[in-house]
Amino acid sequence: MIPEPQQTYLLEFLAALGPAAKDFVIAGAQAIKFTLPEARGTKDFDFLLDVIPLRGSHTPLANILRRLGYAPVEGARNFQFEKAIPNSTEKMRIEFMAPEELRRRNDFRVEVQEGVHARACTGGSIALVESESHALQGTLRMAKRSTPTCASPRPMRSSCSNS
């Protein structure tokens, strides 16, 4: 479903988050793969964050990202993080989004924790509520089996017509 090495990076990230992983909903192209396995793959993960629980959490997101080798993308103002993919010229990127109603005044960012922001996302609150769980399976680098659960927004049916 999710190709390598992205799946391994996702499993490592979710494992490092521990119980806080429930506050991260996969969005974007990787989320589409849960419904359409043949959808195009990307080298990034977009996460919609349930910010309120994360603000009160004792899970230090900036430290977890750093420990996993991610650094803020220059100019992204702490809502995009990336790390090099070994033996490749490509990079793995993580981007955070959050419900628009939580954004700062006169800014497109939502403060999550110290050193971590999210881009304001219209409809983010709806996508958080309308998400569904998916089981993932894989092996982490230290041959440790991992079977976390992640969530993605439910596909919505359109009722558009051509009249």
C-alpha cells in the first residue's frame, strides 16, 4: 500500500510518538493509498494534527523529530521537516496541518508545541472527526516488528451534477 522507504519512516515516526500518534491523521497523497492503492506515491507525509491534546501532551514533538534525523525545512517556519533518504539524493518530508480556526491572528500557522507549528487547513476539524483507522504492518530497522494504527480522512462522496 504505502511504498518503501516511506512505510518504514512512517512506522518509525508513529512508534516514536507512542500514544500521541492517535492525534496524527495522515492526509494528502499517502492517505489516498488507503482507498486507491494504485494512487501515485510521494516522498512526504502530510499530517493533520489534533492540536489541543498535543499542546497538553508530554510528548516533545521537536525532540522526536530531531532524534529521528528530521530538521526544519528552511523557510517553512517549523511546519515542514525533512531528512535525507540514505543512498539517494531524495529527502523524506513531513508536513503538519491543523484546523484553520486554531491559527494565529494574521498568520497561516497554528502553534502546536515549542519548535513545531502547523499550516492552517480549511476543513481540518471535519477531516479529524471524519477519519478512520487503518492497521499498518512492517519491520523497523532493528528487526522489531511494528503494527501501529493510523488514521486518514474518510473518502467523501460527491453529489455534483452536470446540469
